[in-house]
Amino acid sequence: MILRFLIFIIISHLVQASPLRIVGSDLLRDVIKESSLSQLNREVSVTLDGSSLALEDIKSNNADIAIIALPQDISPPADNLESVTFAFQIVVIAVSASNPLEEISLNQIASIYSVNQKLDITNWGAIGLTGAWQGRNISINSVSNAPGVGLELIKYTVLKNAIMKPLIKYWDNPNELVNYLSNDLSAIAVLPSIPNDNSIKVLSLSKKDGEYSFSPTLENISFGDYPIRMPFYLVYNKDRKVELNSIFKILYSNEIADKILLSNLNPLPESVRKQRLEEY
């Protein structure tokens, strides 16, 4: 009995002595750093080389925690692994603040940005604007993939891999696109985050024509009401949940949430994070 206890103590010590291995999406490199986890009484190894590699590592037991991004219609891994949401990437649809439009549906976005749709929207009157706006052509713009996966996200969730219109103007620098948008009343744009600019209006989105629309608040994003989003999941072995509690408390802290926002991503709402922290 004593021998078994000693063996248990030795194994526990070795486990604690080994580095805690965190792998994940390269979009989180400015969020999850070894220096951010220095309060842990344990060595930490952070490797953020992409979700695909991280998923393989966690499945093959070559990592303790994986932070992976998955399209919202793809389920995270199961079996002996447990997954919980950690953050979200979104894109927003924006116009000039002078534009009277307040909301737009996914079908309307698809009809503006892609070909071979049932309705080809080329002017603001086709979305319901009247008066001087009715015959005004829409100037179509989008970020490129330079800042992340924003363009691919809207292709996947809204356009369903349809062919993009050739008239779309692509921008590598989101700030330059925001500046252009503020000066072109006819423009619409896909942006990777909510711009901090009063001359820009972010439109509320509805999943279908005529349905209630939702703005990109943290609550609407987290609960799935805002439709253009991609979740990031914490993935770990469910048998090790108690052992990993200390790292979860750091990952759901206000400090990490602030870093997520600075990286143009979206953390869970504070109320949801508090609930998670109570569980841990």
C-alpha cells in the first residue's frame, strides 16, 4: 500500500514537472504567450502553428490543450476529448454612417457579392432604399485575407463558395478600407472587425429575409444570433479537466479577454466567462 502511494507521488511529480503543452491557431499568437502564463507554477510550452496541426497533436496526446478554430457547422472532436468555446472570429458588413440602411440579410449579401444568385443586387434600391438612393449603384469592397481569414469566412458562411463578382475591390489594409468607406456614400464593405470610427455604420444581420436582425455584440456572437462567426475551441482530455483548472482560469481571465479584443477577435461575454470560471 505504501509502495503504491509512493509510486503515485512520484508519477504526479513527474507530470507536474513536465511542461504544459499548449498548441493552437496561429491567429492567437498575440493572445496566448508563455509570458502571459507565468503565474502558473509550471513550465509552459506554447506552439501556435495552426488549427489543423493542433488538432492532430491533441488527438495523438502530443499536447495538453489545443485552441482550434472550426467553422460553426463542423463539430469539435469528441470521444475522450472535451471542447468548450473560447473566442470567435467574425466579419462585419459596413457602410457609410450617412447611408440610411440599418440591416441586411445573408441572402442580400450573397446577391451583392456573388454571381449566379436568384437576385442580382447592383443598386441600393434593390435593398429597399428610396429617393436619391434608389438608383445609386453599390460600390462593392472587401478586405483580402491579409489580416486573417475574414474573406474566407464570408465565402464559407454566406456565399457557400459561390463565384465572387469581378467588380469587387479588395483591400490588404483594413484601415485604408475604413477610410475609403467613410468617404464613399455608395460603398459597402466586408471588414474583419468593428471599426472605431463614427463615420462608419456596421449593419445588423439577419439569417433570412424578413427575420429579426442582430448586431455583432459579444452576447449575440456567443449565443449564435449573429450569423457570420467562427468559434475557437479549447480542446482537452476530459479526464484531465481538474488538473488543467488553473490554466483555464487564466485563459478565461479579463486580461486574456482584452488581448483577444486587441487581436480583432471576440472573447466570450464577461457573464459567460464568469460562469466558466465558477465551473473551474
